[in-house]
Amino acid sequence: MAELCAPDAAAFAALAGRLGADRVSLAVDTRERYAEDESTRLHCAPWAVVRPRSAEEVGATLAWAAAGRFPVVPRGAGTGVAGGAVAVGGGVILGLERLDRLLEVDEDNLTLTCEPGVVTARIHQEAEARGLFYPPDPASFESCSIGGNVAVGAGGARAVKYGTTRDYVLGAELALADGTLLELGSKNVKDATGYHLLGLMIGSEGTLGVITRVTLRLLPLPRRRAALLLSFADLAAAARAVTGLLRARVVPAVAEFMDDVTIAAARRYLGRDLPGGAAAGAYVLLELDGDDAAAVERQMVRVGAVAEEHRALDVLAAEDPGQQARLWESRRCLGEALRAWSPEIGKADVVVPRARVPELVGAVKAIGAELGLTAACFGHAGDGNVHVNLLRHQLADDAWQARLPRAMDRVMDATRRLGGLPSGEHGIGVLKKPYLERFLPPRSVELMRGIKAAFDPQGILNPGKVL
Ligand SMILES: Cc1cc2nc3c(=O)[nH]c(=O)nc-3n(C[C@H](O)[C@H](O)[C@H](O)COP(=O)(O)OP(=O)(O)OC[C@H]3O[C@@H](n4cnc5c(N)ncnc54)[C@H](O)[C@@H]3O)c2cc1C
């Protein structure tokens, strides 16, 4: 692969001349605003920020970069937590936030087509206003972009029943590394026409092409929802209950869990007692949905029976939206609650086969205890995706710097032993890169490198990410 170059002032002036001066910024304050993502573990101000307003301008930017061999880092809303949208090692940020037009809701074909900078919450609203439903719901849905969701293959709480972003992308337009625009997929529901290049793009984290338009599949909106909070003495009992639900043929729309430390963090943060009292060592939060009250009611009855069988300490149910929001408060506040308790946190987003969640959490707790770090786990019980948080608390700087990588390494080893993977939904970016080759067979990494070379022979697209 040829060596990459940094554009000089004349090259930036040529790009600004082609796109318009307001599209290209070299200002220090702008570059600083694009120096991090939400992982906040990396800080690299890019050489410049380019913010096009159309797919053609994205293509022109890439053609310019290809001609000069300039590295380009596509960026949506910057809410990623793996360092994927940070110009590590230098580069030009290609900000997609100005491509934010909702182009069409096709109620006959049940699709929505939009540009990549549309915030995910808007897609939910536009669909729901028409009695339709776009299920993927990353917890960052109010700020992340659909382009970023597709680029990472983002998940969310509803994955247990409805799957992730990957399951809803029917078509996309891409700007390739040489600036050419290419249509992949379509509104066709079925497609057995050659290799699934669209599938390759989903989760490629800006390393194979830049998404400039997406067509998403929509579903009819379930008319009724109910939320339940079940508390248990420990996580093993909670996990058995989730398996029990699936065995009883109840597939909740959402099945989240919280461990003892996250419950304590939420209690501290909210400043009030939480369901189950001091005996609660784990929560399972469920959302049930269906077309009418009777369908939801039937599921609630089965949940009640499973909860009793698995000795739930408490079961709280809420059917009106206000009560549901209150039940979810403890889960929704967790990001802030953990940060308020310990501003520095080492995070992992591992996934294991769902029945192995208690073993993984047990292993994480043991690693934390041995290395003097508080381990807090929460996440998606229904799909085995565990958000591991290792809290620094008062640990001295040198001890934290030395112990965190050791702890993460061991968390990854435990995940691998249990048949899991290093990322369930956040992607590899830069921060998980050391683990990719540990989990995947060498031959599949080699094939991935071949795919990267086929799409981006000069290696200008998001260099240093994923592989
Ligand atoms: C509080 C919080 C909660 C979160 N909860 C979840 C969750 O529940 N589930 C989940 O999956 N994630 C979650 N995330 C992570 C993050 O929000 C998602 O990964 C999201 O998909 C990133 O979207 P973005 O627009 O911010 O992308 P960015 O952070 O800007 O970029 C992410 C990656 O996508 C690439 N990219 C972005 N746009 C494009 C494009 N148009 N074309 C090509 N490549 C592109 C970038 O190069 C980068 O590699 C959470 C983050 C936070 C801060």
C-alpha cells in the first residue's frame, strides 16, 4: 500500500474552490470539536474538517483525497465509543451531519429513505407518526446518526426480538474510495443477486466506503406496550428467569439486566430506594409489546408465572407511559450514575451466548476483585451483550494505568473462553483492535484485508481502524 500524505494549503484551497469555502474548515476551534468521540479515550485534532452538503460533494472530496493519497475519516455524530470517528495518526474529518434530509417514507413498500446525517430519533418519530416502526434503538438514539448506526451495525435494547440495524438496511448509496457513487441493494425485500456487498458495508466502520443515503425497512407499529421490572437475589437467578421466559415462548421486545453494583450506582444517583430493597442483587427490565391489550396481557401472565418459578423478589408492572418511564429510570440513568461515582471508567461491550451471561459477569467480578477495580455490569440479557465497566474510584494514576489494560485483557480472555466476541454493538474502531485477531481465525482476518484492499487500494478510508 502506498504511503499516505498530508494535504498542503494549496490542496485545501483547491478543495474549498471545488466545494465552496464554507465546506472546508482549518480553524483550530472546529478541528478541536472533532478531536474526540464519546469514548473520550483519544484526543487527535484532525488536519481539517470537511462538511459536504450532498452525495456528489462527498464523492468530490474522496476523489480529491484519492488523487493526493490523503487519509479521510468519515464521521456521523461522533457518539461512537471505539475511537472509529477520531483521526488517529492525522487525517481529514469528513463530517456527514449536513446530509440530513429525510427523502421519503414509502407506505406501500414500508421503507424510509434518508441521508446519513439524520438523527436516529427522527427516524423513530417519522415512522411512528404514520403508525410504522423502526425498531433499532441504540441508547444514544437522540444524538447518533443513521449513517453511524449503519457503519457500526449498531444494536439497542430491542435486538432480542427485532434484531439490530443490520436487519433493517435494504439499500444504500455509497461514495467509494475513488469518489464514485454506487447504489447497493434497493427496495426489494428479497435479493439473491450475487455477493451481498451491502451486507459488507454494514459494520465496516467507514473503512470501505462512505454511506451517503440509506433505505430502511419499516414494520407496523405495535399498538400496546407494557414495562416490567423484576428484582432477584442475584444475577444467576435473573439470567435463569430470562432463559425461562424464552422457554415459555415469551420473546420480550426488551430484556435488560443490571447487576448489584449498577443498582447501587443508580440508587446513589437517584437518591431514593429502588424496587427489591437492599436484597436486590440483580434486575431484569422487560418491555412487552403486541397489537392489542389482550396480546400483552397474555405475555404478562406468563412473565408472572416465570418470575414466581425463579423466585423473583419483586415484580412491578407499568402500562401507562409515565409509569413505564419511572420503571426505566434506573436503567436509563446508568451512564451518568456510574460516571458520577467514578469519573474514569474502562469499558467493554462484549457478547456471549445468552445463557453464559452469569458466568461472564462472575469472571469479570473476580478479575475486578483481584486487581482492585470495581466491576459493574449491565446490558442486554436477551441477547448476551454485556456492558462491562471497570471503575477507577480513588486508585492512584500509575496503578490505574497499569491495571486497566491487564483487567481488559483478562475480560477478553474470559469472553473468548465462553464462546463470545469482543464487540456486540459498538464496533472495533481503534480501541478494540488489539482483540480482533485474538478472536477471529487468521484466514478470516486475511480475507478481510483482501476486501479492504479491493474497496480501498490506497488505504485512504479511515486508516488504522478495525484491521
Ligand atoms: C450514551 C451512549 C449510549 C450508546 N448506546 C449504544 C447502544 O445502545 N447501541 C449501540 O450500538 N451503540 C451505542 N452507542 C455508541 C454509538 O452511539 C453508536 O455506535 C452509533 O451508531 C454511532 O453513530 P454516530 O453517528 O455517532 O457515528 P460516529 O461516532 O460519528 O462514527 C462511528 C463510526 O462510523 C463511521 N461512520 C459514521 N458515519 C458514516 C458514514 N456516513 N459512512 C461511513 N462511515 C461512517 C465512522 O468512521 C466511525 O468508524 C452509545 C453511545 C453513547 C455515548
